[in-house]
Amino acid sequence: MREEYIYLDHYRTTPLKEEIFEKMKPYFNEHFWLPASFTSTGTEISEVIERSKKAILNAFGLRKGNVIFTSGGTLANNLVIHGLLRDADLQHTHLIASKVDHLSILKPYGYYKKKGTKVTLLNTDENGYVALDELRASLTRDTRLVAITYVNHTIGTVQNVKEIIDIVKNYNDKIMILVDGCEAVNSVKIDLSQLDIDFLTLSGHKIYGPKGTGAVIARDAKNLKPVIFGFVETSPYTPGAENIPGIVGISESVKFAVENRERYVKHCSDIQHYLVDKMEKNISDIVLNGPKIGERAVDNVNYSIRYIEGESITLFLDFEDIVVATGSACASSDLKVNYILSAIGRDHEMAHGSIRLTLGWDNTKKQIDVFIDKLIPIVERLRKQSTISRVRVGG
Amino acid sequence: MAVIKYTDKVIEHFKNPRNVGEIENPDGVATVGSPACGDQVTVFLKIDNDRIKDIKFLSYGCASNIATGSIVTEMTKGKRVEEAKKVTWKQASEELGGLPPVKIHCSVLAVDGLKAAIKNYEEKKLGIKHNAIVDENYIIERLEKIIYPKTGENIVAAKLVKYLKFEDGNLTIEITFDETDKFKQNVLEEIQEYMGEIKEIRKLDLRVVDY
């Protein structure tokens, strides 16, 4: 990879922002201490953790609440699900999520299903919106938790979280709501003073913060039981030594994302419109996966390029120093087609040639021009040698 | 995740595949695989005096599939038909400097395409009938075409298939996986697909068992 490459895979990860890195640095070496009471070194770090928590709560409109720092979004979702179910009567517990939720929700749900817990995975429409009628119909006396991935990590669907919460809480306000906000924080306003979310989970590396950081924001942690045990320094949920530079990093990245959200939305939305316009004008036989532009997340574009395979497209772009992602089974480590594309009704062939283009601060319209210029001949040559394009493209 | 990458030779063949395209009025032609479940390859043959005078292929597939198609056509062009029949995906993979186990599955298809095109030539031009007797041995041979992506061996050699019985058109297969095996679904689908092609099998009872 050359130094100047075009990165269109921001939903996979984002670069750590230099300013955020600078704020983390002292806590790696000079101020390497861990939190403690009374001593000057220990209390300094305790204060750093408290400030970081407060900054995160404030960024989401809360004055009080609990912040549990984790190693990422996956551990955050797992801590909530296992923590809520630890002492539950699993045979009389009911969990709800949708078929397009993140695997860090679906896999723990699968684990409880095997243990006898009732699990409902809601269907979605063809754009990935959760079926609200199904949600209404599925709520029962045993329902304990409803989980929602706010912005879909493959097709950029922004769920109608407010409506989902209203349906659930009107039925029974004791049902807990877990919202995975990992892909949402950059572009969607999340105001917890307005939204009755019980647990919001975050990931640092998706918002220009450090890898290996995440958080659970718990409105009230009393329902949550610890599931990891050891020496408790500050949080009973995550015993052991804290990742102080990481805590500073994710807190700074949340502040940065929330403070710059409007600018981010404008920036990405401009490029998204430009990209989609160029794709539609220059590449034939493509289908947009997910909601239309204007409705979907501003930093997500996902196309199926018919008659060709995604790993081939991805590799040819890689040779040109352009980074994208694909939903092709050939490119996945388990040879399975992307489950989200399947859930919205795309067949194997459509998923086979899908590419996900996710935008960020560093992208420019000029980069999009270069991307399209490189993509056109790649699609042309792969279609020329494809077994199925000749039949259908009339070549 | 282990580092999974292609050799320079795979990349070179993927970038500049040899013998891509179609042959008009081929002596043998076959399409294997299906867009409904993955890659697809078509192989065209021109045979002259029992030799492969020309061979071309088309691929709706990934880099491993395209590169194997390319190397296989290069390995067999000019060869006698009997020699070409003996080419295995293992040889093709070795020619390419090796393939990651998870990608062998995609490369087998290209070799299957060659074999199927030769079969088509033999049936069409030489009138040879390929009516194999469908028995348990035949079914095991077919199962040996299915690659276990974790190790790159076939599923029989990888000892996943624990029991097999074929009687009166009813086929029972017992297969085992580790709890964490992420290729389970993939292997089960492949078995369904391969067994679905054998019309003598009226009913397939595919059981996942613990061992």
C-alpha cells in the first residue's frame, strides 16, 4: 500500500485522530499509574477516569448514569446481555433483536437460545428496517430485553429507535432496551435525555479513537450483574487494571464526534451524493442495497455490481491502492454470504458482487473521481470474462 | 486469524489470466457451479487428433477461481486428452505456489470444469457413455470432491463423514463438527448440492452428530 491510498472502509475501522492520540500519550508512560485512593498518583488517575465518564455522559445528554469501559463494542454488548441474564430464569426469559443486528448481539442470543431461552429475531423490510408489527406481536410477559443496532454496519439503515422504544416501553417499561450505537455516533444525534435507552454501547475505533476501547452507557446499572470476576479497582463489571490511555482516548473521540457531528454529516453527505451519482452514471447493472440516499446513514453506500464477484473487485481495487469491503462469500473467512444482505432478501448472486463503500473525514470528491476511473475498467474486464454477464448483458 | 494471502503467482494469473474467452463451435464445453450458490466456471475445448488444440474459460468467481482456471488451461493446452484428464486441483494449486485452505474450494471448481468439458467431448464426439453405477463407493467419490475449508482436505479425508448408507434410493450421511466450526453451514450446503446432482438419490438424510 502506498502512502497515498484511498480508504473507503471506515465502517471497518477509522484512523486514530492525532489530537486524540496526543491526549492519550501521557498515560502510557509519564503518568502510567492506576487509580487509587488518597495517594497523589492514584487520585490523579481516578479523576481522569471520572472526567472521562462525565464527558461521555454529557455528550449524550445525561447528567448522571454509569459508564463501563470495555475493550470494544463486542464486549460491551456481551456485558449487557450476560449481565442482565446472569440470574434470570432462562426458561421464562424472552429476548428480542432483529435479523440484521450485529453479531455481538446475535451470537450471545444464540447461546441463550441453546439454553432454552426464547429468542425472537424480527424480520426487516427490503431496506433493513425492523418490522414494527412483528415487534408489537412478539412482546410477552417474559420479554426481558430488546436489542437494536442503531445504524446497520452493512447497509447503513438508521433504525427508528424512538418508535421501537415507544412500542416496547408502552407495553412494559421494565423491558430493557440495548442500543448498539457503534456505527451511529459519528452521524446520528443520540440524546439520552429524550430517548429511553437503558444501555447504549460504543466502540472507540469506529469514531477516530483507539482500537481496543468501548463503553456501555447504563442509565441505571442496578439491573446489570457482573459476569467477569477479579480484583475490582473501579468498576465491578470490568475488574483488573484499567486501560487508562484507552479510557482517555474513547472519551476524547466521543467528544470529538458529537461536537463535530453536523460538520461530519455535511461532509459525508456531499461525498455520498457525489459517489452515488457517479456510480449510477458510469456503471451499468448495479443495485443499491439498503435505504435510498437521504434516508440511510450519510457515510454508507452499498452496491451489488451484477455478474461479477466481490473479492475480485476488492483485489483489483487493492492493486490500485483503494480499500473497500465486500459481502461476497468468497471473501469471508467462513465462506458464508453476508447475513444482512440475505436478511433483506438479496440472493446469493446479489451478495456475491456486493461492495460496501464507507466514508469518513479523509475522503474527498477527487478521491471519488479516481475511484470511479479505476472501477470502470475493473468491472468491464471482470464482466467480459464472467460466465453469466454474456447471457444477460447482451454482449 | 492466520495470515491468509495469495502467492505472487496466483496474483499474476488473476491479473493476467491466460486463455480467457469462448471458443466457437467447441468440441467439448461444460459449465460447473451455480451463481445461486457461489462461483461458476465454463470451459471450452477444441480437440484435434486427440490433443487439446485450444482451451478457453470464463469465470464468475474470485481470484483463486480465476487463477486456477488460468493455470489449468495453461497446463493442458497442447496435451493429449488422456493426460489432461489426470490433472488434479492439487497439481494446479502446486503450480500456483499453493492456495490457502479456505480457497481450495473455489479452485476445485475450475478443475471440475475441465473434467466436465472433456466428458462432454467424449460423449458428444466419441459417443462414450458415462453411466457410472451409483453405489456407496460412487457417493464417497463424490463426497471426496467437497473440500473442508479449514484444512484444505476433502471432507472424507478430514474424517468429518462418520457414517454413510445408500439403500433403495435413500441416502443417510452422518457428519460431525466441533461446536465452534464456522464452516459447518458451508459444508452442509455443499453436500446438499453435490448429492442433489445425483438423480439416483431420492431422499437425503443428512445428520449432524456428536462424536
